Amino acid sequence: MQLKSNRATIFTQVKVKRSTTFRELLEKRNNMAVVWWILTFVGILVTALLTQQGRTMLLLIYRKVYAYVLSRIAKSYNKKMSPFKEKLFEDLKTHPASVAGNLTVLEIGVGAGANFKFYPPGTSVIAVDPNPEFDKYLMKNAEEFGEVKLQQFVIAPGENMADVADHSVDAVVCTLVMCSVADQPKVLSEIKRVLKPGGKFYYMEHVRGTPGTWVYTFQNWVDIVWPYLADGCTVRSELWNHLDTAGFSQVDYQKFNAPLKMALIEPHLMGTATK
């Protein structure tokens, strides 16, 4: 009986050992498959980058994915920031052009049109964005907020809005855009050019944190790679410095911490600048 029991124990141990070995082999094979998939993807990516057609295709894919992701993020951001945006755009309702029903707003980096819901009824919007793949999301929001008219979609960066006439708009709007532009002073110069005399620039942007805080230090480290991961966005924007020297007749802004879960972009700046 003892011999029989020993044989059963040995058989069980061998079986467990074989099972363990099989699982290890399976895991190794799965890991190798993942490695091969990654290497294949990198190979395809490098090959595509070597040709003009490949680069064009990758840019198109990037723009489509970016437009989709940003349209989703904008909805989430609006839910948390609606009270701040309502306060920012409050005086648009009493603007003489708005009262007359012919307010014209130019929005730089319009994206999916997340701000349409905050504009007074009858507002005409000139939408400016360098990414043409936002068009279907833009049209969807234009339909949802039918009291706002999408007058024109200009595919251009904020630094060069040549298709927009001088002194032609009552207000210019930027939200979460100035962090990604290549030249903030140039954008501000363009804003002043297209604004009518007395017109206002409305902005809400994430900016650099207060010196001496851990967020400030964290931003300094992260910003080494952040622009490469977030379409040129910097978390160290000091927009207020450029606003103060841009030549507006009046600049009003306030710094605050936005109620966001991401500490990196909690420091915010919002306000207006009058031509």
C-alpha cells in the first residue's frame, strides 16, 4: 500500500511539473508573439516614413485619431469646466452685436466646436483649425446647437489666418489652444489684426504652475517629452507674459486651479484682452 501511494505521489509531481513547464512555454511563446508584433509594427512605421506617400498616409491617420480623441476629451472637459466657461463668456450676451443678432466670433483651434453651447443665439462662427479632420465633429455640433451659425471653416494655424479679413470679428476665442501653438506672440498679433476696434479676446488655457510648488517642478521634468506626446503642447506656458506685452488696451485675467484629476494641467488662466 505504501509503494502504491509513493507511485501516485511521484506521478502527481511529474504531472504538475509537466503542466508548469507547458504553461511557461506558452507564456514565452505569447511574449515572443507580442515582441514580433511590436517589431513588425515598428518596421512598417519606419518603412512608411521613408516614402512621401507613407508619410502622407501616416499624417492622415494621425489627424483622424487626434480629432476623434480630442472630441472625446472636450466633452469631459466641458462637464467639469462649464461654470468657468459660462462666467468667461457671460458678457457676450450683452454685446451690442449680440443684442442686434449679428455677433461674429472667430474661434482659433475650434476642434469639434465644444464651445458652441456657450455662444448667444444668432452668433456666427468663423472656425479656425489646422486639422481638417475635425470637420465632421464640427458639423455635428453645429447641428446640435442650431442657433449658432457656422459661417466658415478656415484650415490654418493661429499664426497665419490670412483668409480672415482685418477688423472683421467682434470677438476671438481660444480654449486649450495657446499651449500648442508654435508662436504665441504671433497668434496674439493675428488676433489683434482681425478684431474690430473695441473687440475682445476670450481665453481659457492651462499654464505653468506657481514656482516652488511640486506641480511646477513636475511640469519642468515632464515637459521634456510632453510636446512629443501631445501634439506640441507644453505644460509650461506663461501666456500672461505675452498678453501683458501684446499691445491690447486692457488685459484682465485670473489664475486658478481647475477641478481636473490631472495635476499637470490643473493650473489655469482665463480672462479677456480688449483691442
